[in-house]
Amino acid sequence: MGYREREQRKSDLLRLIQQQRLDLSAGCRDWEYATFRYDRSWLRLMSLRRYIAIGSSLAAIWSVRHPRRLGRWFKRGLGIWSTWRLIRSKLPKQ
């Protein structure tokens, strides 16, 4: 293999590497665009982590002191959730 052939092969490989880098960055951009909503929601949830921990601790203490109220609120929540699902299933799809 001569000097010119080696230089040609080297430039071909460098062009191939550059094209692969462009394809990879385009794929990353597409992936980031597709997962943007989930990332934003996850970051919002992580920013609320302290308040969720405090709220769940207070709810645990409260539920130990008032177990019947917890059952009542659970039933109400389940009823509201079931009603919401029923209404959502009956509404026309957009």
C-alpha cells in the first residue's frame, strides 16, 4: 500500500467518522425531543420531593391517629377517580 492509497483511505475513514458523528447528534436531538415531556415532569417531581416526603409523613401520623377518616377519604378518592374515568370514557375522542 503506497503513501497516496494510505492518505486516501485515511480521508475516507475521517469522512465516515464525521458522518457517523452527524448521524449520532441527529439521533440524540430526536431522542431528546421525544422525551422532553417526561424529563420535564421528572424534574418537576424531583423538585417537589422534599414536600412529598413531609406530606407523606404527616399523612402517616394523621392516619394512625384517625384510621376511620382515612378509610372515608380513600373511598371518596376512589369514587372521584372512578367517576372521572367514566366521564372520560364517555366523552368523544378528539
